[in-house]
Amino acid sequence: MWKCGKDTSKKEQLSFVIRFVDNEFNVFEKALGCYHMVKCNASTLSQEIQKIVIENNLDINKCIAQCYDGASVMSGVFSGVQKRIADVVPQAIFVHCYAHRLNLCLIHSIQNNSIVVNFFDTVQSLYKYLMNGHTRYEFFMKVQEDKNLKAIHLERLVETRWRWSYWNTSLQKIKMRITEILDVLKVLIVQDYQPAKALGLLKEVSTFRFVLVLHIMEKLLENIHCLSCELQNPKILLPAAIDLVDLTRKELTALRSDAIEEEQERNTRLRRKLQPSKKLEEYYVMSTTGKCESMKSLKVKNFKTEVFYCCIDKFLQQLNERFSEKSKYLFKLFEIFDLSSNNFFNPNCPHLIFFTNH
């Protein structure tokens, strides 16, 4: 498994991880190190990978798979790294990292939703303002201590880490300490040397919109959090990963269905029975004025449609595209190599039969 990324000094680093089994089929992962890359084209990367394998006294001919992100330089079918490695080791099939696929599902689910994008921009600004300034940070810690609360540090929305896990933690911490955050911002408006920033954050975090989106996104991220963590588990096998994706898809579908049923039930319960007034029996009624929704309930309803339903629908769409049924049945075939599976080296395994007959 390989991944390229920049370190704090802005140098491009190639991280190299091997995944292997022992004689008893126990799965292990080991990081071989990070290697500085001056060039990051497919030719240079594939040569460096083969060089690292030789330096660590590993036999590249025993490689059965290669896993990394879906960037064209890595996954290109004609001249990408995976194709160049496959030319040397034909049995080394390419697998697009499932954790990275899940990360892409998040990006494409929210990137065109201005309400959610603005919300996360506020969350990031809140972290930078309270955590990066020493005086503000100490004051935030003191406010929690004065209330006999456990000191909680806000989480940064790190771009280079898998977002589901860290973003979920970040929202949970804000929800737990939102009262203390508001108290701190109110004081910093008067005492801080950047009062305008404190005032802007206070107005934004105090809004009903921010609190509502916070609850919506936390609910959504909570359903994905387990899948995100398990996909990064060094012991996980492909069939189990496929089952987890299917389970998450069902949970999200049920979450949306439950929300619709609750809304329909509520609308039925609150619907008034229309009965014409007896005073109007001698008159011809041209039109009536019905019960109007308040602006507050109207906004909540719009948020539910534009944020909650929209994010779930887009995420389910991304799941179906990036974890297709075709690949699902193909990877379930690996159950025959799983010692804990009932299909371990079972010639009558239904997935094997499906593969041979497809």
C-alpha cells in the first residue's frame, strides 16, 4: 500500500505499508517508512516502489495486490503505477483504497451544498480562533474548569486525514461545549484584540441554522463513523468490508425512510378537519384562508429537505457508484481464502460459482 502526501515542510513523501499473513493466515500490517519524492510521476514512483522492496529484502513476485487512492498517476490503466507494477507482477491486482472511496463519498456529498459548506467553514474558523491563540485557548480551558467539566480540545478539520472520523469527533465536541464556546466568545468580544472575529463567530454559532445543521450532520456522520473506522482496521478483509458497506447503505436508507414516515405522521396528526362555518350557509364562499405555517417551521422543513435528505441521497448515490454491485460480488469471492469463513476453500461457494459463470 502506498500513499503520497506533503509533510509540514511541504516535501512530497511516499508512505509505504505492507500487508501480509503468517503461516496461520493471521493478517498484519507494517509501515516500512516515508520516502522523499522529488518527482511524483508514474515512472518515478513505480521505480521507487521496486527499489524499496529490494532494499527491505522482499520478493516482489510474492505481491498479490496493490492498494492506493484513485489518482490517475496511481490507478491509470495504461501507464499508471498500478499498470507498471502489474507488468512486473501480473498477479498484483489493483484495489482502490476503500477508506479513500468513503472519503470521496463525503466530498461529493457536501461540496455543492452551500449550507453545509458554510457550516464546516464556521467550524474550522472556530477551531483556528479558539485553539491557535494561547490566551484564547487558556481562557476556554479555564471556563470549562470553572464549571467542573472535563477539558475538551476542539478538533481541526484535517484535509489529509480520513474526514468521517475526525469530522464526527469535531462536531461531537462542539455540541458538548457549545454553551461554554458562546460564553467565551461573549467575553472575547470585549477583551480580545480581534473583537470583530469573535463577534462574527458568536453571531454565526448562536443562530438556529448553525445548531440545526450541527445536529443534522452529527446524525449523518454518526451512521458512517463505524464504517470509516473499520475500513482502516488492519485486520479487516475484503468480504467483511463489503458487508459493512451494505449495512451502512441499509442504515442510511432506513434513516431517510423513518424521517419521512415521522413527518407524514406529524402532518396527519396536526392536520385540521375543515368544516364550513354555519354562519356562511347563506353565502357563496369563493375562497378560504387555510392554516399557514410559521416561518420557523417552514425553515426547519426546508433544512430537512435541503440538508438532511439531500446529503443522504447524494451519499447513497456515491456509495452505489463507488461500491458497485459488480465489484461487490467479485470481492465476496475472497471469502474462500478467509480461514474464519464457512466458505474457506469451499468449491461450492456461491460467490465462486457466480464468478465462474459470469
